[in-house]
Amino acid sequence: MSSLIWYIYEFARKTWIDGFFDAKSKEDIAHKPDRFRDFPNVIKENCIGCGSCTASCPSPNAIKLVRDSDNEESTGLIFPVINKSACIRCGFCAEVCPSTPKTLECGENHFIREEFNIIPSKRKYIVDDYLCIRCKKCMDACEVGAIEEIDDRLVVNQSKCISCGKCLETCPVKGAMRGVFVNNLEEQKKIINLTVNTLEKYIESKQDDLIQLGTDKLFLDELKFKPIFDESLTILNDEEVVHEVLEDAINRLKIRIITWDGDNCKKCQMCIPDCPTGAISFDSDNDTIVRDKEKCLRCSICYQTCPFGVIKYFLAKFNLDTNDNDEEVIHISVKASQLAERRA
Amino acid sequence: MLKKLKDIVRKSSIHVCIVNCGGCNGCDVELVALLSPRYDLEQYGIYVHNNPREADVLLVTGAVTEQWRDNLRRIYAKTPEPKIVVAVGNCPQSGDVFAQEGGRVLAPVSDFIPVDAAIPGCPPRPSEILEAVLTVAPGALAAKGRAQDARKD
């Protein structure tokens, strides 16, 4: 009896009745996934007629090189023709096509080459051999066994790597395992240049404060991160890439600063022959020492030579951090060099 | 009146027989996927049999092998009129990767039995198969049925 009631309940359910009279497949069954390789698309004009597509095709009747009939102006174009009833959509023809731009396009090309990841990823994972301590934690963490030991060195096998980033998380040494961005290298360069120039300009503008600074004191300052970040975004509009490139650049940056206190200078000219680039010279007409900032290497030799403390030498370090208001700021710390004191 | 009724019946209930005449089973797997709830073949009035005597549509997969040369004709003869043949995938059309030099496949299928529709792909997507069967089969079946009735009269 109870089973009968259960049956009536099942059949009387509204969804069942709806499904019975108005059944529909979901629309998405007709959608092809993003990475679906459809039949290759031929762009006739790019073909160089090398025949590598026909050689690579696993299906005998799928692809043929044909040639248009010649006319008075020019010889006929050579181009491949795909026979859809034999093509297996493997995309080999598009991968081997050597013409630039490619004659055959077939979805996303995977490029069966070592230097490209099989899985499209912004990052390429590499081991910095200099910093790596060979703890092999990344080898255990890697789920596809892409990290191999060759000649006592850890190497990421790019053809196996799936770019999951687990090695980066487990690595105990900062910087030993690196996920570098492989695209937009020119833009990344521009961003780094922009950062270095902005920070250098800022720190040069604080020279007056620095001259007053005692030898064992630290000069601390903060600079807002947002303007640099926004300006970088105009170069490359990808927040993830820009933030990481900026963070790397700022945290590694060390700027050496030379200050020149012209009032104390006794014009002894001892610094002039010591300068390796000839940046310092004596202007006999005006009776002053002239320093060419463009030529200066900031090697600190003049600072170590000067007996009157005219030249001072500082080292500025930067660190990207968040302040109390959860804003990102660049902490700047400048320290006077103590080389001269040590020498004495 | 009777003719219209016959048309409706022929259009709304399509019985299909899968004939694998020597392929890799890739297309058969895609056909089986059509029976799953995601595609749900039967909601369109398509029923899958493995008996050609009950079928209206023969779905032929695979490059024809030596053993299938006569059997294919026999299966086609057993299917009651009106009937249509749909070649699923590349093998029945061109032999695909099996049509190598020195190979022993007898593709295309159209050398043995008349083919009404062909679906390219290796294998074709289930949605492509469904689309092709639904666009070709009801119309062709109804038209062939009418022609057959006319011949009888």
C-alpha cells in the first residue's frame, strides 16, 4: 500500500509532469568548450607551400596542398585544403605550420616544445640554482613529478609542469623557487624602470635631510604605493602581474646616494684622481670642484678619500608593506655608510 | 487524413539501430553518451535498438572491414522501408586514419549502401550527432514513406 502511495506521489510531482510534456535538453549541450579544437581554419595568403602539414597529418586523405591556376599577373597560390570528412581535429598541422603568421589555425596551439607550457599559464616555474638548498620539499609537493634531479641540481621539467604553484608555496627559501611571468617582458622592464626612477627621484629630493643625519641614525620615510601602481597599470593592465613585478622590484632595490656638501670643501682635489670614471673635475675659472652626476658610479671611493667629510654616502632600502590603515606603502630606510669610521 | 497521421507518427518516433562495421568504438561511445541524462535522446522520440528489423535509421560507424562487406548489405536489406542511413564520424565517409596504404578497409560505406546524411568529426560531438539526426531523419522518413505509399497505390 505504502509503495502505491509512493508511486502516486512520484507521478503527481509537478516536475515530473513538466518534464513529461515539455522536455528540453539544456542549452549548453551545443556549446563547445573553450579549448575545443575544431576543424583547422586555412588562411590561404600565408602559405609558403612547404608541405609540413600534409607530412604531419595522421589521416591519409585529410589534407592536400592544391595550387590555383596561374593568371597573367602572377602564379597561382599554393594552399592546403582540409577534407572535413577525414580530418580528425588533432591540430598537428597547425602546430607544425612554420609560416608566420600561421596558415593553419586550430584552436589553441599547444606547441610541443620544451620552452612552452602545455597548459597555458602566465607563469613559468624555475629553480634558482644559486639559492636552492636542495631540501627537495618541492619534489614531494609536486603532484605530477615535474621537478627532477639532474647532476645534483633541481630542475623543473617544463613539459610536465601543470603550473599549479604548489612548489612555490612549499619552498622554504624566499626566491629559490620562482614563478616568473613569461609574457609582456618589455612592459615588465618599463614598470621596473619606472619604479627605480620614481624612487630615486624621491630619495634625491631628500638630500638636505640626509646631510643632517648622524652616522648611527636611520632616516625613515614612507611613500604611497598607489600612484606608482596606477601608473604601472597604464603600461600593463594586469593587476596580478603588475603587483608582483613591483613588489619584487621594490623589495630588492638598494639605492646608493652620494651627497655633496660644497660649503665645507677645502678644494684639496684629492678626490679627483681617485674617481674611476672622471666624474669629478676642478673648475679653475670658478675655483670649485664640479661633480658630474651622470658619470658617477656611486662607488664611494671619493667618500672614503675625502678628509673633510664633504662627501657623504648613504644606502637606501625599500620594503613594500601595509600600514595601520591597510594601505600599501613603501617603507624607505636610509642609513649612512660607516666605511670611513671603520677605516679610522 | 491518414497520410498526415502517418507523417506525424513517422516524424515523432524514430527508431535507430547502431551498426559498427569495424571502427575504433570512439563514435559508439559518443552515441552512448546521447542516452545519458545530459543529452537524453529519448525525449526527442528517438529510440535505440540493436535490431535492424525494428529500425528506421541506421547509424553506421567505422570503416568497413572485410567481414562487414556482405553483412552490411544484409543489415540494410533487413531494415523495413522507409529507412535512412546516417554515416557517423569520418570512418564511414573516407576511412579516416585506417585508410593507410596497404590497409584493408573498404570505406566509404556509400559503395555498399546508399547514405542519406554524413556527420564529420573523429568522433563528432554528441550534440552534433543529435542535431544531424533530428534535422535529417524526420523529414526524410516522412518523404520516403509518402513515396512508398504512392508506389503501393
